[in-house]
Amino acid sequence: MREIHPGPYPTTLYDPEKVIQLFWSSSTMGGESIKIEKRNGQWLKLSGAPFIRDLDQWETQRRAIVFSKLQLEGGIPVPQELGKIEIKLANTESIVGIYNNQNFFFTDGPAKGKGFRIGSNKELQKIITEGIWGFYPHTLDLCRLETLKELQFNEKNWALKKDKLWYVVRHESKEKGLAEPIELLLRKICNLKIDEFVGHDEIALDGAKTLMTFKVGSLVKELKKNGETFILPGFQPFKSNTLLDTLSLTDPQDLTDPTSKVAKTAVDKKASQEERLKAIRKLHGNKSKESIGALREIIFEQTDIDIYRYEAVDALAEIGTKDAYKVLIERLPQVGRSGFELRIARALAAAMGTFLKSDEHTPEDVRRPEVDALVQMALKNPPGK
């Protein structure tokens, strides 16, 4: 067995590709241990750690790599052992070390009698702090999007609730949410990436505050937070930069469907012309029932001001659904000779793939039959997707 001399530079202890087995025990985990083996390039659990079903392949291999090259020194004491690590190589050689909160010391193998101070290497500090939980997949299924009914963001006092559709609840208001960004947010939260696990002795559980509350039927689950550490009952405390960033960047206003508010402004006769036109233009392409309902109200509005009705016709044509064109088909026969009539007829003709020959100069005895024929054609074969 070769002898390792401590020095200022990292020393290679072994080839990480030759590692075939790892054993890790930790007294801080209630005496828990794990034994794993590499077979055909995959790490498999042989025994121990019943809470781990599948190993985190990368994190396991990373442990084999990190311990292969270390900067060592002599005279490293480990008076109160908290854990033990054994690394077995393909040549039957074993490397064994023990550790506590401050130091790591090799008791067998080429580095026997040498060690390192855990605080001098942040990567090693993280690995040793995680202990056996470091082999656990660094992902967490906090919830399932398909069954989640409510998610309360306790810290900022708002919530997402599902009742066929998603709603954003703030204070005492309940507004329809935007399905796509809400589901994107929930996927990030439900399928969470963990950066590192944290020991219970490193955090004050009493100071933790409820961050989020998940509701699935009658089941309620709370995720708490203390500083940058997250705490979930029955699970090891952990840190997640992804979750921190997601929560800090999420504004409930961005998840709220503005259609209701916009639709109300679009039909509000007390609103200014600028406000109403701006609202109607925001409904262009919006296929929701609220949007089409508001535009229908404008189309059927009894007024001599065509500017709103023209804009509503254009909005319905851009929406392009059967429900949108149904409004135009219904309204056109009721409209007398006017620019408004031409606006609807031209929009409908374009949707039918035809061309309206009549214009503002066409005699009524020619124009009216053409408009009526267009309506009949649309009733027989309604346009729209």
C-alpha cells in the first residue's frame, strides 16, 4: 500500500472509475446507514436507508469523485465520531474514514492517519452535511397538478383555487386565472429541484413559518421555511434556489386573466372613448365567452356611434370562432343601410371566402338582396373554427 504524504496540493487517492462499492453510516440519522454498489455503470442500493428507493446517480458518482482527490494534512482529530464512510475499489482495496462536524480522518487505506478540515472545502462540507440523504434523488414531488385543488401562498396572503378553472384569490376577491402560466408555475413547485439537504441540528424548527399550504381533497400539507431552508413534515429539511427564485418572481397579477376587467370597461358607457377603444382592442383574438359576450353587447348596442361597433366587428372577425361569427350573422339582418351594415357584411363575406360587391354607392334594391343572400349562405354553412 502506497503512503500518502500531506502537502499544500491535492493528492490523488484512487481512480473514481474503479470504485465499485460505497458504505455510509451516520449517527445523526438515528444510526442509519446505506450500502450501494456499481453494476454495469449504474449505482444500486444493496441495503439500509429504507426512505431511499431510487438513488441519485449523479450525486452518488460525485461522492466517488470528490473523495478521490483531496488536500490532506496530519493531526486531524475526530473525538466524537458522527459518521463513517468506506469506499471499495475493484482491486479489493478499501478506503475508510470517519468524521464529525468539523473534521474528516482516514482510518484505513493509502491516506490512513491523514485528514482534512470540513470547513475548508465547501463542496465536501455540503456532501458530508447531507450525509445519507445526499444519495436521495435531489427532486421532490410536492404535489400533483392533476389532483391539486388549492395552493395557499401564506407568506404573501394569496391563493390559487381550482373549480373546473383556476382562480386567483386575493384578499376577498376571486378572479379567473390564466391556465397556462398557472400550470407552468405549479409544475415548477410540484416537481421541485433540491440543491442540498440540511441537518435538523442546523436549523431552528420553532422559528419556521408556514410558506405554502397544499390542499388535495380533505388532505392538507404545509411547507414551512426558516431563512433559506424549507421544512416539510416527514422529510429532510432542504434548500432549493429554484423554489426561492420562483416564489420571489411570482406576482399573482401576472396569473390573473384580465378579460373580466377589460370586458367590463369595453361595455361601460361611462368610460371615456379612449378607455373603451383600448379595452375593445385588447379583446382582439380573445376567444373566451366573456370576451365574445362583451363584443356581442357592443354589436347590439343601440347607438349612432359606430366607432365602438366597428372595432367590435373587427375583434370578432379576428377571434374567428363559430361563436364569434354567430354574433355577426345574427346582427346583420337587423341592421339597416349604413356603414355598420357594410362592416359586418364584409367581415362575414371574407370569412365565407367570397367578396361583397356592394358598397356605399350601391342602390338599396341591389345591396339588400346581396346582404340577405350572404346571411342565408352563412346560416347554411357557418364560418369559423
